[in-house]
Amino acid sequence: MILTQGALGYGLTSIMGAVVLEIFQGKQYGSIFGTIMLAALAGGAAGPWITGILHDLSGSYTIAFAASIAVSGLSAVAIWMASPGKIRAVAGQLHRIKALPTARQQE
């Protein structure tokens, strides 16, 4: 529990803003970040309640843990799919962009 909640849960909270900014930067960043955090907080509030219901129905936490693992995997896939998939122009890294072949150069 300590590893799961500490290292993988709250340990990643500090980079949440940076992940959202990297994917959704622009004028609407505040609204998008607020919506994502609202959904995350709602999930954090509903999680223990749903886990309790699943435990009461099955007599075990196995289904609840399997569901949380599945939802975490789905979250990772969603972030990967939303990522820009390219190197952005960042000061000091422009040489990397020039070195990458473009799609037209590969044809």
C-alpha cells in the first residue's frame, strides 16, 4: 500500500501540472487543468465509496484493486494518446529538431 499510494500515487502529483501543460498548452490551459483536477478529485472521493460497495458485494478487495489497476492503465493510455508526439521547440534543444528526419525526407 505504501509503494502504491506513496510512490505511484501522491509521488506523481507534483508533475500533474507539467503533464497537462505539455499536452494542452495555450489560452485554455486553466480551464482544461481545472476540469482534469475536478475529475481527479471526484474520482478520489468516489474511489473509497465504490471500493466499499465492491467489498460488501464480494467480500474481498480483489475486484476493487483490479478495477483500480485497469483504470490507471486506461489513464496512462489516454495521456499517451493525447500527447503531441513530436519534439517541441525548446531553447537549447533546436539542434535535435533539425537532426530528426521529416516525413518528406524519408519518402
